[in-house]
Amino acid sequence: MNKPLLATCRIGAAALALVVGLSMAQAAQVYVNVAPPDPRVEVVPPPPPGPPMEWRPGYWRWNGAQYVWVPGHYVHPPRMGAHWVPGHWAQGPRGWLWVRGHWA
């Protein structure tokens, strides 16, 4: 493949990734007019044997019509020392917005 064509393909791929990323970010912002229920109290089981795992607590997910509970579960951290910052619902002028959890 010649260099100008390769550069054009890379620019096209980067532009596509940007568009897809923006579309996914926009789709992820869901405003709900109804406040979420209080979080459920979960009994956190002991972690499974093996490499260290972190508990990711359950949360209420909006399915387009109602809130549905997603139970907590153990996950492998992406790197040593990482910890999970849980997602949460935040009230704003347009309603309740889901703020996604992330690794810190």
C-alpha cells in the first residue's frame, strides 16, 4: 500500500472512531423523569479464590420504561491498585442522569 493511501485510511479510521465514540457517548446520556428507587442492600459474599477481585455494587438501570436492578458482582481490576468508583444517578434540570462508574 502506498504512503498517501495508508495515511488516508488512517485518517478515515480515526474519523470513524471519533464519530462512533461521540454517538455512543450521546446514547449513554439517558435522562429519566422519575427518581430511582433507593439502592438495595446487598450481602457481599467473600471474594472467590485466585487473583484479587473487587466488588462492583449493584445499581438501578433504566430500561426505557422502568428501573431494573442489576446485582453486584466481583470483577478483576484492570491494573494493580485500581479501584471501582460506582456509577450513580444525579438529578439535573432535565431529570435524572446516569453517571457511569469507572476505574480509578
